[in-house]
Amino acid sequence: MTRTSTSVSFPGSGGDDLAARLDLPDHEPVAFALFAHCFTCSKDIAAASRISRGLVELGFGVLRFDFTGLGASGGEFANTTFSSNVEDLVRAAAMLRDRYRAPALLVGHSLGGAAVLAATPSIPEVTAVATIGAPFDPGHITHLFPPHTLAELQRTGEADVELAGRTFRVRRQLLDDANAQNLTATLAQLGRALLVFHAPADKIVDVDNARRIFEAARHPKSFVSLDGANHLLTQAVDATYVATVLAGWASRYLPTTDTTSVEDTAPAAEAGTVTVTDSGPGALTQEIRAGRHRLLADEPPGVGDDLGPTPYDLLLASLGTCTSMTLRMYAERQDWPLERVTVRLTHNRVHADDCRDPDASPCLVGHIDRTLTLDGPLSEEQRSRLLAIAERCPVHRTLTGEIRVTTRII
């Protein structure tokens, strides 16, 4: 696949122009990715270039840039902090949103991995996040500074430090800000798919950091071991592997771009409105639009093409998701140790059978069996209370109340 590489710039957190490179495939990208490089590195480090190239070959558009004071970007490195790096990422995403399309995928290498985790809540379009050799605690960078440099920073507030063969002027605010960060709450409420890459033999950021990131996050989350790789992924084969796995994994969480569906230029449905159109690729496939989201519904093989859940499956999914969300919000308000909710639902109707003769007896779901699995060190009293709360979720009350449906043709 051919690709184009364009130099772009945008204002960073300190108002200085940040140098960036946008790599694009020769067709409309399946999605845009934003890449954050490692501490004191640049956008052109081998790992960043190779991973970007690999993602482009698999259809992604990728933006990588130099943080303030690094590479070709303006500003002074001595004025930067972890927080300013996070703000640089948010501004990079804003530039993509304004000029192209907001990023759906964030990728961060080393400290850049911690930065993308911290930036994710401020970039609503992101659906998937990946870290590569990332520290769980941004204050990990303190370990890169020799004792005499740390002593000088405490004494004078600034010092020179040699990292990867280069000398950088740093100020105490960099370490103070990094040590003040805590990603535990951010990970617990990330709300996006997470993929953690880490080399077991990483000598810069110990692999235990990957464990802590993984355990603090909620599902969907995945871990990939980079056996034989070093921290900087200096071997081309390692960077290529990351790009290949990353693209395949992320595709599961990207918004659909099926060109056989309703045109992408169609307006999004208003909040609270769902639009269903029988313009899917199968004989009975339906395209569903809910706001800016799209999904498919279908019937099983023999009746339909099995390209999506059945209407009754969607009904159960509505009840299940509302139940889980309601329990999650209630447990968090009570500060209860609810780690994960799993809702399993079944019913005794088949939509295709019900619709063969619509003039026959009314199509009724009849009975829904709902089973809850509540992970975490909850007391029996807390579990009983959550069981009662499940009965009060809005969709449950809608289904068990009186429903009137008014239909008209326009």
C-alpha cells in the first residue's frame, strides 16, 4: 500500500508550535490513531516510525508529534511536565478533529503510554487505547535520574541530566508533577478498550507495571507479551508485530465504516431517537442508528444472514446494559467494592417465528431470566441490596410497566 507523509504543526500547551507528522494510506483511513512517544524521545524514533508505518499499511491514518521542547517542536523542555504532555496530546487530538477526523485510537510508548491513559477522558471520540512498555506511575521517571541530579534538583530547583546520550535541562516541577499523578482512578473509569504491550525482560520499565495497569483497568482489556523485545523496540520485527496485533485488536472497537450502509453523510439521530433502515448487506439485515453510533441486527442462518443480533437479543441487551449500568452507578455512590458486573439474560421466544404470522396472537417475550454475577468482596447485605436495585433499573421498569406504541406513516 502506498502512503503519504505530511508535516503539520499545531499550538501546544505552552503556546509554542509543535512539529507533527501525519501518515496516511492511499484511501480514506479506517480510523485515525494518535501516537505518543517515550520520555525525551521524538516522533521520529525508530519504534514510532515503524509502528506508524505498519498501522498505515493496515489502513489507519497516524499522527505522531514531538512534545514541547523535543525534536522539532518549539518551547523549552525544562518548562514541561507530565501534565503539559497530557495537554499536548489533547491539543493534538483537537487538531485532528478540526482538520481531519478525531482519533479513535490512542497509542503511547513508555511515559507516552501513561500520558495517553491520562488524556483519554478528555478525548471523547477515543474507543481504544494501547500502551507499550508504560509505567503504572508517571513518577517512575525519577528512577532515570542519578542521585546527584536528584539532590541538585532539591537544592536549586533545576539541573542538567544525561539521558540516552543527550543532556537535558530539567526543573523540579517535572518530578513534582509526575509524582503527584495517580492513574488508578483514571484506569478504573477509562471506559474504553485497553491493550497493554510489555516486554517481560524490559530493563527500563519493569513488567510488573503492566500487571498493575491491567489489574486497575476494567474489561474489555487485553495483554500481549513482547517476548525478546527491549524497552525501545529497536528491532524492526518487534515494532512490526506491535502494529499488526494493534490494528487487528483495535478493529473490533472502531466505529463501523461499512460503505454498503446508509451514506456516512446522513445526519446523526437526535438524542433519544433510534433510526432503523433495511439497507444492510443481508436479506433481512437492518442498520440501526443511535446518535453517532451504528450497529446491525439480523436473523440467524436459514432465515437471515446472521450479521447481527436478533431483535429479541437487542431487547435483552437493552435490559442487561441498563441493569449493569444502574448497579455500577449505585455501587460507586455507596463506595462499595463492586469490581465487575456480568448480566446473563435468556427468553423463550424466537422473533422469526413470531413474525411469520403477524395477525396471529400477540408477539410476547413472555418471560426473561436474568442472572447477575457480582465480582468483588461484597457483603451478603450489599449483594441483596444490589439485587433489589436491579429491579429498579429504568429499562426493567419500562418493560414491566404499561407500554403504548403509536405508529404512523410519514
